[in-house]
Amino acid sequence: MRTKHRRPPRGVRRQQMIDAAVSVFSRGDYHNVRVDEIARAAGTSKPTVYHHLGSKEGIFTACVRREAERLIEHLRAAVHDPRAPGGEDPLHRGMLAFFTFVTHNRDSWTVLYRRAAGQGEPFAGEIARTRDRVTAEVADLISTCTAASAPARREAELLARVAVSTADAFADWLLDHPEETPHTMAGHVTALTWSSLAPVPAGEPAAP
């Protein structure tokens, strides 16, 4: 009796093709990657990949959007974790989640920031929107954590931009230096962020 092989649902198949595309794009320059490579990695045909994801630009855009969403959801889950110990710094928790994500999802980070960032539009716009969303999350977190001192929203947003840019740079360092750990990187970024809110001693000029 012949066994029937069920095809996975359309949504599942699409995610499998994006998984394959992220892996392929992480290993090669966007312009050098061929759609048939992605199809082979996904165990399907090139026409099927086009049917589900469109052109190569559409495939790469789908990769960037999905991986950005995964990163943001990972951060939110860590920051707002109801099981987190009381008194734990949520900013440190968020930064630890970020660096842990980067470590465990090297292909994802490579596509988001090492491939997409250098390709111009429309990918640069996708990355800019992702960065803005992450920055807004961090700014909200800073505002919540410093409610007693009540820094201006503009100050929180500027500080969030510094924190996100620093984390981006440290992420590349982390991947290039396996002796480092997500805990160490999270500690550095958190300390730098909060030190920027420290009051300026009397007689010393404020930072410009």
C-alpha cells in the first residue's frame, strides 16, 4: 500500500523557504546568490520559490522582515517577562536577550546587518524601520526605568539611539571574538547607557 506524503501547509512551506534563503544569503553577497541555490536548500523548485516569495528582491525582503520581527519579539519577551526576578534591570535583560539572539542566530544577524545594510533601497529602508522600532522599545524602557528622575522624552530617545548603535557595534565584536559572552556585552552596553544619565559633578561642564 502506497503511503501518501502530505504537503506541509502553505504558511509552513513559505517559512521553510525563508529559512533556506536566510542561510544562503548569509553565506554570500546578495548579487551573487541565485534563486536556484535557495530552491535546492529548501528542497523545492525555483518556480515554487518564485510562486511563494516573488522575485529575488522579494525573497530577500521577506528574509529581512521576518528576521527583524523575530529579533523584536525576542527582545519584548525578555524585557516584559513576568517571571523575571524582582529588582532585575530590564534594560540589562533586554540587552542580554539581544546578544543571545545574535549569538544563536548568526545567519539572521548577518542578513539583517551585514548584507541588507549595504544593499541600498529598498533594503536600507527596511533596516532603518527595524532600527527605529528597536530604538522606540529601548526609549520606552529607559523612560519607565527612570520614571522617578523623569528625563525628557527627547533625552530618552537620544540615549536609546546611543544604546542601540553601541549594541550593534558590540554584536559584530561578539561574533568576531568567540571568547566574549552575551553577558559581558550586555553588561558593557547597560553600564554605558545608565552612566550617560548620571548627574554631572558640580564645576564640571556637561557633555555637549
